[in-house]
Amino acid sequence: MKYMMLLRHPEGAGPQEGTPEFDAEMATWGALNAELMGSGQVITAAGLQPETAATTVRTKDGDALLTDGPFAETKELLFSFYILDLPDLDAATALAARMPNAAYGSVEVRPLAFIEQA
């Protein structure tokens, strides 16, 4: 089954760049990413630019309305995502619990719904 993992954390949470704690977390991410890539479970994964780089699109009366920034104010920043092919929800949640940001943020695990191809 395919799952999307949405990784979030409150602004300023977690180790700060340039500290030994940050370096240790990056090493943990590197090892986890290498494991996942080697397993063939990763369909795609990427970090995201900050919210200041986002553009939100709405339509009104057929016209596109563009707004700089995210759709809504949130307490947690969405900073990365994975789409993975995993056996089941138990495997997905076990993996999510291993992600370093789960200690100070959250990992939302959501099964994907596919639209059948014509």
C-alpha cells in the first residue's frame, strides 16, 4: 500500500543548524534515507522550501486569485514529505516513529487514494 508521510514541526523546534545536535540529527536522517532508498520503498521524497516561497491559488468566479504564502496559518511548518510503498499501516507508523522530527513535531501518515487511469 502507498502512504504519504507529511513531516511537520513548530517553528524554531528541533536542533538549531550549526550545533552538534543538528549534525547528529542530519546523520540520523542520512542513515534513514539511505536505508529507505536501498529498500526500494521510496516512490518519491523531498524537502520543501519555506512557507515564504509558497503561493496559494484560489478561484472566484472563474478567476485565479494568487496569495503569497500558505493557505492558512498553522502552528507547525510542513517541511518535507515522503511517498512510500509499505506493507501496511503498522509498518508505516513504525517508520514514522523513527523519523527524528517525531520527537519535537509530527509525522502525519496518510494512505493514498488513486484515481483509475482511463
